[in-house]
Amino acid sequence: MFFHNPLLIALTVIGANIPDFDHKFKKDYVYKIIILGLIVFISLFILKLPYYIGLIIVFLGITFYFSQHRSFTHSIFGVLTLTSAVALIVIWGFQLINAVTIIDNSYLLMAVMIALLSFLFLNKKLLMIFIPLFFISLVIFPAIKISYLQIIFSLFLGVFSHVILDSFTPAGIRIFAPLSSRKVYRNFGLSMIFLVIVVALIYNIPVLFEIFGYYVLLGRV
């Protein structure tokens, strides 16, 4: 409802898979994230390159490790934290790749960054579908520039959509964790879906007017 760019759609898909890393059965992945972050941090520090990416990855792993399932990572504060952290990884990672390579194609470099991110946050079964479709879409659709603000927004939509859908489960979600243990359920999910649709319509007003104008002119012809 918001994007036609395959890069932004891919980021939304990745974002939608992030909150569940607080689950017990994904603890092994959490350890791998922390170890990867430490390796990235040490490697970039030795090479005298921006090492903040490694620290953010470690921060993410620690956040997942200490968060109970459907608690902090499924709250408003968790959505903002995860969105900010992953957006920084994408943006700083893109800037780093752009600085150390001679490839003068920002669209391709961002695609590489997103592909690497998918290996960090998507499970193997989903990767088998995601990676081929992602690169096929890059060939089919023309290169479209994306802004850092769009990157943040697409990740936010993905993470937040996960939280919305989990509110429909019988267990509900602690929307204000860790400040409150109050849970929200189906009514919250329905109201948020309605809000997202309204925001999408407002976001697409220029396109809707363009389509409307096209059919008005077509009718006159």
C-alpha cells in the first residue's frame, strides 16, 4: 500500500521477521548475532573503519537475549528501538560498502546490503523464496532511488505489522512493555489496521488524484 520499490518491500519483509528473535527457540541465532557483531566491530576497528555497525548488531543481540517473548520487542518502545537499530545497520552498512568499493551504483550496493541483512534475520526456508524473488524483482523493475527516511519507514511498517498481527493471538501483546504489563488484543489490532489503511490512502493521495484525472480525461475522450 505504500511502496512499489523492491528494495523497500524487501526491507518491510525483513522487518516483519525481526521481533520474534526474542523467542526461546531462536536463542542460538541470538548468540550468532552477538558473535557476528563482535567480529564486525573488531574487524572494522583494526581496519580503522567505522565500527559502530558492529556495536549496533551486538546491541540487537543483547536486546533479544534479555527480552521475554512478546514483551519488549512487541511493544511500542520495542518497535521504535528495533526500527532505529536495523535502520542504522542498513544506512551505515551501505555507506561503508559505498566507501570501500569502486562500484558507482548506489541501487546495486543497497540491494547487496539488504541481501546481507536477509541472511541475518530470515530463516533458511524463507530465504530460499526471498532471495530469488528479490533479485528477479531487481531485474524486472527499474532502478528507483530511495531515501534514508523511506528505509526507516519501511522497516517500521514491517516491525509494526508483526506486532499488529500478534495482537490477534489469544495471548495478546504487552504494548507498553517494559513500563506496563497491560495487554492489548484483537480490538487494538483492528484499530491499527484501520489506521494503517487511512495513512496509506493519505500517502497515496497524489497517485489517486493522478489516476482519477486520467479516467476523467479518458471519459471525455
